[in-house]
Amino acid sequence: QLQLVESGGGLVQPGESLRLSCIASDFTVAWYIISWFRQAPGKEREVVSCISSSDGSTYYADSVKGRFTISRDNAKNTVYLQMNSLEPEDMAVYYCHLKRGLLDYWGQGTQVTVSS
């Protein structure tokens, strides 16, 4: 069954770090553009970062540039989002996304809470 499963969220204080993982089942992550989105309460879902299938090139939203790093481990079929220097504004549910043809696939999300 085609599935994306996120993990790694939690409660941290401002300035701390988290690493999110997105494990794919029945997908080969190396073949697709994989994206991380987030959605905060009352706000629209927004793209945070993407990694390409071809050359591993990456994209970051301005709000996370320099603090977040996306990476892919093909052997583990997993995409990571390393989040450093977390800010209260980063608090949201984070989702892994993949588009195959006309279909969008989403994980169930993982909650990131940043609070002192």
C-alpha cells in the first residue's frame, strides 16, 4: 500500500532542534520530488522544503532558510528534515508529500511544538 509516514515531532524550547523523518512504503523516494509542508492553526498549509529526484537539489522557504536541511537516504527509503534553531513560529503539523502523476500523497503529519 502506498504510504508516507512521518515521525520525529515533539515539544522543544526555542533554539532547540528536531529531526523529522518520512518513510515511504511502496514508493522509491529517489524517484520523486519529496516535499515537507506545514500547517499551523488557522493558517493555510505551506511548503517548507523540497528535494528533487534527479540531482538532489533542494528548495527552502525563506522563513526556514539557513535553519532547516532536507536530505534523503535512498537505502532507508527515507527523507529527513533537520530543523535547527526552532522558533515559536515554526510550530505546526508537518506533512510529507509526494506527487505521482495526478495523485497527491500525504502522510498523517507530525506535530512540532515550540514553546518555553
